[in-house]
Amino acid sequence: MTRLTRILRNDDGVAVVETALGLPILIVMIYMFVQLAQVYRAMSGIQHALGEGARYATLCLDPTDAGCTIPTPGDVKDVIDNSVYGIGPGTFDTPTPTKETDGTSSYYDLSVTYSQPTNLLLFPGPTINVSRSKRVWLAAA
């Protein structure tokens, strides 16, 4: 048996070589899953904040015989900003809602946008943008 044949048939160290090739790919994939989990948590925070903002926007703050005092757009935005949550390097943006009218009813269009830059440890990845919105009908003024 020649020396070359013995070297080619020797299996010593194969596991180390396979681990050296596969471990970096596994680490990058786990890191990508963590970043994706941060985005999903932020989406949950957006839904929660929109729900809180919608609940507050539909309140009749000072009911009288003449009607209701409805929350101002700035107050609704503050409630959304205080209710939104998420972790990671992303940022939330909440535009101030404007009061719109459809026939005899009024509404606010609430929205929140989340933007998170990603990376693959050594290389920059895409920026993930998530936006959710909700239309809220207001109490009669």
C-alpha cells in the first residue's frame, strides 16, 4: 500500500474539517433568525400600540348633552408612542393622525412604521421596513 493510498483512506480529522466548514454558516443563520425575531417582536409592539391608540381615539372624554370632546391627534399620537415596544436596532415612526370625514362620520387613520437595518455579521444585509395602519371611527362630536 502506497503512502498516498494510506493518506486518502485515513478518516482522522474529517469531523474537524466538516465542523470548520459548517459552523460559520450555522452561526450566521442563527444570527439571522435572531434579527428576524426582533422584527416579529416589533410587529407585535406595533399591533399593541395601534390597538391602544384606537381605544383612546374612540373615547368620549367629556360627554355632554351637546356631544363629546374627542381626543386630539397629538394626544392619540402620544398614546401610540408610549405603547409601542420592540427590541433591537430598529426605529419606530408614528405620524400624527389627521381627522378626516366620510359623510357625517369622522375618523383617524393611525399608522406605525418600523425600520430595522440587518447584517450578516460581516456583510450588511437588507433594511426591513414594516408598516401597519388602522382606521378608527370617532365618537360623535
